[in-house]
Amino acid sequence: MKKHLLSSVLYFLVSAYSLAQEVNWGAYSEEELALESVPFEPNAKVVTLFEEGKTSLVWRNEQYLEVLGMATEYHYRHKILDNNSGNFGNFTIPFFQAGEMKIENILQVQAQVSYLEDGERKLKVLTENDIKLVDLGDGYMEYRIIFPNSSKGSILEYKYIKFDRAYYSLDGWLFQSEYPKLISRFLFEVPDFLKYQLVMQGAKVKSSLQTSSNRDRFIWDLRDIPSIRFEPYISSPVDYMDFVEGFLSYNSLRTNPVLYSTWENLGEELMASKEFKSYSKPTTFKKLGFDADPFGGSSQVSIAKKIFEYVSENFALEPSLFSFPTQTLADLIRRKSGNHMDLNLLFISILKSYEIEADLVLIHQKGMGRTDLIPSPNIDQFTASIVRFKTGDEIHYVDATDPVVPFGLVGLPKMVSRGFLVKSAESSLIPVRIPHQSTLDLKVWFGKDSIGNLEQRHEIKVTDASVLSLLESLKNPDPEEDMGPDPYQVSVEDKFRQDHYLKSTYHLPVKDEGGSVVVLDPFSFSSFSTNLFTDEERKFPIEFQYPFVETISVRLDLPEGFKVDEFPAPISVNMANKELEFSFEVVDSEGIIELRSKLEVNVSSLSAKSYPELQQFFRVVSAKLSEPLVLEKTQGISSF
């Protein structure tokens, strides 16, 4: 079977792409070898000389016509133009194999490097020592290619074939990256019994499209593509990049060849599946194996919260590429694990037994390609689900798949603005609004410890989405960030799951160089003490992900022998429509000094047109938050 599949893939890939000029593997032109800089981007350190993707459907026609999947041949060729200070030369090829299911598979990985040694050009073909297959767990795999001899003048070239059994979606092609490209080409060939709806973003992508007369071949050939700079505060750069992708819209092998004509039709077809129907009836606590009702409560909200905790804490989430339930309710109860739809449908089914109205909402998570939903009904654009339920006139959104996020909140990637409501006779795209109170409140005290050393004590409380941001930053720390001195006497109160907050107290030493002053920077904890908006202009919108409030209060119990050299000046600054607000005040009361800052971000995003005003706003904010507080030692005090 494996040999049959490989031969089928290769046959369809080599079948006729005569509309495009071929670039042969390992054959480098004089222009490529001589290239030392990119004319339209002379400061580029790396350039993509050529890249191409060729996608075809793979099928067999023996006793009946059967589509096996989709195959794409990838070919990349890069050249290093500087001394490779950025260590360019490591590549990954991720794929979802899903064990024996082999939903995705990578075939025929090849790589080679053409490099200079003592002025002479040499060629090295990479071996298994340079190309490693790594199991990432949960069915995810990746090949890692580590190019040797990656130095100035080197040409790095690799190619492979990806076979995907899921042919309902066309992964498509991104034409931009952090490096400029001379040629970026994508080709798509479709048999006459299938039709795809193509989604194109970018004027150059749309204008470069070449189509065969039978509309069975599509070619995009872009030249001289500048690099794209990933500006700060962008949640999904793909939203602003040139790309093409597609979704299957017509399949003549089906009884009903048009897949989904309306959103309502899509919802009805989804709900008609055997697996989905099994969740449609109420699930009582007895079906779950309980003798007594564990979910009883004084209100529908308290009942829903207990059901949410039961499902999210007792059923494991399995990865899935498809927005369909994978098993019946009975199988899920027996196995105790399922995909996102299985778990959320179970939550809905239990809610129904308490006469709580609830429905499934499919969403596309942030950070997984394009954020915005296309207006045409297609199931494959959704990557996750959440649950909408009503108590009285109040609408709630929860995610019963997440054992970390509390009731009434969803993970940051799932904080989206729209979703697909799956409901009998009412399936449609709906706005999604998840209320939250996301705050960061830091209190700092300066004074002496029990043995007379100057110290600072911190108490930080973080709520809702700000907790998720903090946990994410701790999971993926910036290696270049100065973490400062190690804290001591640390205590943590984790009430996030129950009460939506996380609190910690800790102590930090105060650095005393032994001179006449001690310099404090109590507001440097704020991520806005460093101005990230220093570029003269902005091309893309500014995305804060969610509104939040950050407050920092600093109390100085000045020890004997110290005085404040100079008080920071109070200020208050707002954007014109109060999208962002900031205040800084100083209170001096009988030797106890308190400084307070408050930053309010009242919107999730701002347009690029607002950038000049935003830039001026954060110029003031960062200057104030980075302003040091200088304590002067009075006569007779030298150090602690």
C-alpha cells in the first residue's frame, strides 16, 4: 500500500505544469552564484532565490473513483548574503501524522548546500545526520534540517513532498516572509470532478493568477517580493501577508455535489452525523455513573459551573484536525477522552438535563493562520469550539476542554470576535463577546528588613486574561530579557480556576553601590516601561488582544537617614477618544510617600492610522515608567 501511494503521489506531481518555467534541482545560474545583494532590498542578509509549491489531488479509479488525498511538492532555495550572524540554516517541516492514521506524511526529504571554501565552490549533500525526524507527541511530528557550511555565499536548497489525506482544504501558499524573495510560485491542479473556492489576499496575488482554459490549473508567479517586518503587537501576521488558500466547494462524487450552500445547510449536515446526534438528548447524572446528583445548585449558573468543572477536569482533550465529533456520547463516557467537539457537546448534553439552553459555536483560533473567517460556509476553516449558553437574559461562553481556564473565560487564542453557531434552523455566523475584567495590580513597599537592610516587598494580583498572558510569558520567557535579582520569601495564591485571580508576594533586595544615593526603578515591572513603538511609521494595526488595566502602587517608608532627592512629576495623558488612558500621581503624607500609575487599555486593537497618536502616548508613558526614583543618603549614612 505504501509503495502504491508513493507511486500515485509522484505520478500526479510530475503530470504537466507546462505553464510554468522549471527550476532544476542543484542547477544554479550564473546570476544566482554571483548575487551579493538584493537590488530592491540591499541590506538583506538572506534572500530566497526560488521557492515553489505544486499541489495536486491524488486519486485512483479501479472499481470506483476514490480520492486518496492531496500531495504538494515543495522546493526552496536560499542564499546567505552576510557572515550569517543570525545563524540562518535550520529548518523544520511540521506535520500531523496521528500515528497509524497517517493523516499527513512527509516523503522524499532532500537537502544540499553549495558553499565557498578558499574561494572554490563546493557541494555537500545532507545525510540522515543532518536531517532528523522528531516525535513531538500527540501525533505531531517534524523533520529538522540542519545545514552545515552555512556561511556567506552559501546556497541552501531542500525539497520534500507532503501527502495529506484531508483534501477538503487547500493549505495554499504564503508569498511573504522575513526575507526578500526573487521568485515565489504556487501551482494548483484540480480534476474535473472537484471544484475549490479560492481565497486570495493581496493585490499582487490576485493580479498574478494564471488559469488554464478548463480552469483545472491555477498558477501564481510573484517576483521581487520585499520582506515583511513583523511589527510588535500583531497576534497573527498572516492576516496582513499575501497568500492563497482554498476550500472544496463541489464534489461530483457525492449525491449532493454542492458541499454547503448556506450556513444553515452546513449546520444541518453537521448535526445529521451519527456522532453529533448521540449528544442531542439530555444526559442525566445517572448516565455518567453517579448515584446522587453531583451538579445540584441554587441557580442555573452554579449548576453550569459544576458541570463545566466535571467535564474539563475528568475528560482529556485529544488533538484533532477536523471540526467534527469523533465518537458517540457513549464511547466518550467510556474512553474519557475526545476532541474539542466531543467534550463541548458532552457539556451541552448535560446542561440540557437541567433545562439550560446551550449551543455549540465553532471558531478559528488566533495564531493558527488567518484570523478572519471567510463569509462562505466551510467547515474546514474552524479549528476549535466553545459553548454558548443562556441563564435568564445573560449569555455565557465557556470552553469545557480546558482544565486551566476558569468558568466564564476562554483561552487567549479563542478570544475571537465571530463564530459559527450550530443550532437547528438557526445555524449562522454570530458575533462573540466574552466579558472579562483583566487587570494587573502591583503593590511595592520600600523599607528596612528585620536586620536593617533596605528591601522591597512586592504583592502582585492578576485577573482573567492577564493571568493567561502571564502564564504564557512564563512558559516562553524572552532569553534576552534581564530578569533582575532573584526573589526570596515567595508565596503564591492560585485562585485562578475558582475565582479568576492569581496572587503572589515576594521580596527583592535593593542594590546599594555604597555611594551617596540609592537608585530605585519600581515601575520597570511594567512591560510598557520600554517603548516598543519607536518606528517612525506603522503599516499594520496594533492588536492588544484584549482590554486591560495595569496599576502599580509604590509606597516608600523612608528609613532614617534617607530622603527623596527629587519627586517624579505627576501627569495624566489620554488618547483623543480615550482608547488608552494613563495617570501618574504622587502623594506625600508625613514621611510616607506613595506613587501610583494606572494604564487603561480600553480597546482590543487600533488602526494603523492611530499610530502617530499612540506613539506619542507611549512615548510619555514609557518615559514616566522608566524614570528612576533617587534616594539620597543624608550625612552619616554611607551604605547598607
